[in-house]
Amino acid sequence: MPETVLITGGAGFIGSNLVHRWHRNHPGDRILVLDLLTYAADRSQIDGLDSVELVVGDVQNLELARHLIEKNGVSRIFHLAAESHVDRSITGPAAFIQTNLFGTFTMLEAARQAWAGQDGCRFLHISTDEVYGSLGETGKFNESMAYAPNSPYSASKAGSDHLVRAYHHTYGLDTVTTNCSNNYGPRQHPEKLIPLAITRMAKGEPIPIYGDGQNVRDWLYVEDHCAALETVMLTGISGETYCVGGDNEQTNLDLVDLLCDCVDQRLGRPLGTSRKLKTFVRDRAGHDRRYAIDATRIQRELGWKPEATFQAGLARTVAWYIDRMTS
């Protein structure tokens, strides 16, 4: 049966990719997008899609959230709306606490009130692997690890994860949480490392690399992440958490080198041209050394696995940004 799905933050990076995927795979469903359209959002990324309606509003507005759920018969909520840039959380943590913590509480409360006495409704909370802190040279994050957030951003997401768990255990709300590794792909705001690097390379500008460039991240192509979210929404176990990773560990320095070569190839430059633009800058405060996800559970229990190779995903990502810069 057709349903009405609410996607908070649906004009942002992961959110807009999820809107496109759900619209493509569930053409009978109606999609409501609740987004405040802050600097990192772009309404044009979801314009022109039939049965998709953008509501400009704040996830901290309980009356609005409950009204949207009740009036439209929303039965599924993907909660992605969040402040997500670690650097900004260091210089301005208040917005992260308000949006990520209080905003999640508000959406949970709106869902609890609107769905009272109903079955078949689900709240999927999208979070980050950064809640687990920093790894050493070995090991990977998994669902049983203790939380140890090290930045205001990750602390705000850790708090929101705990609220989701509490609403399931206290009120019986059907919730599921995912903790994902670093996403990359089309439609990402240019403040993030990969689109920033691509843009700088294309313009021949310096590419900033924090510290010694040896910080390690596990990279997940955004379309694969959205496939995981779809899978968890439809088949995940209520009250559970699933770690979602791409099994693509790269140091920041190696990642930038790969991007340099992709950009040079795309622009027809001699290989090595963009690598000359690498510039090491002072490391950011509290910079976690390594993240890596063990996605065994979601693969074994729900049958999801990433499909894009890192090389193919990077090539598609570079092409998307370069084509928009040169068109």
C-alpha cells in the first residue's frame, strides 16, 4: 500500500540522495521533506520530483512536526536533519546541541504523540560512527562498543542516539538507529573534504590537509548508504542499531592523492598536476586519528552490502562536481 514518508534534512547531502532513491524505488509513496534550508541545504536538489513536497521548517518545532505527521498520515520517518561539520561544532557548539539533541527529542516526541495507539509506524535515526570516539591502529567500530565522543558534534549525536533508545524502551516507539562512516558522492556541501578538494584542484588552488595527513577514515558511497537506510527501514529489527560502513579505509593524504589523479584525468591534465597543490595546515582540535566500521551485522542479518568500489565511486563523484563547474 502507498505510504507517506517524512525525511527530515531531505534537502541536504544524504537526505536529498535518499529522497531520489525512495522516489525511484517506491513510486506510489508520497514524500514529505522537512528542512530548514540552512547553508548546507539546497532545495534545487529535490525540485521537480512528483509526489515530493518540501516543508521549510525547524525540527525543533514540536507543533509543526506533529501536525505534519498527523495531517499527512506519515508512517515512516527518516531523521537526518543535523548540523554535521565537526569544524563548525568546535567554533560554535550551541547550534549542534540545539539541532542534533533537542531537534531529535522534538521529532521523537512528535512521533510518539502522533502515533499513539497505531501500529506499523517506524522512526529511523541516522547517526555517525564518531560517537564511538577514536580507534588505534587496529580494530573496528561495532554495535556493542561503548560511546566515547570527542567533539561537540559527536557528543550531540551520541546524546540523540541515547534519546532514540530511551523512546523505544520507555514508550515502545518503533525506532531503529544507524551509525555510518564518512559519506562521499554527489550533492555534498563544498565545505567537506572531498568536494572541497575537488573544487580547489579544478581551480588550481591550494588543497588544505590537516596535520600530517595520516588520519584514517572509512569511506562510504552515499548511494550505498541510502540503500542501507532503505533496507533498515523496511527490514531492520525494532530497537536495534546497525553500523554501516564502506570498508574503504584511507588516510586523508592517500585520499587526496587519489582525487588529484581523478581530477587530472577528468580535466585532461598531466598526472601529478593537482598533487602539487597539497598544502599541510595546522591540525584541528581533538582530531580523531582513525575510524573504521565493522558492518558484519547489517550484511549478515539484513543482506545489505556496499556495491560501489572506491575507485568507481570517486570517479563518479569527481565527474559530478567537475561537470557542474565546467557546464
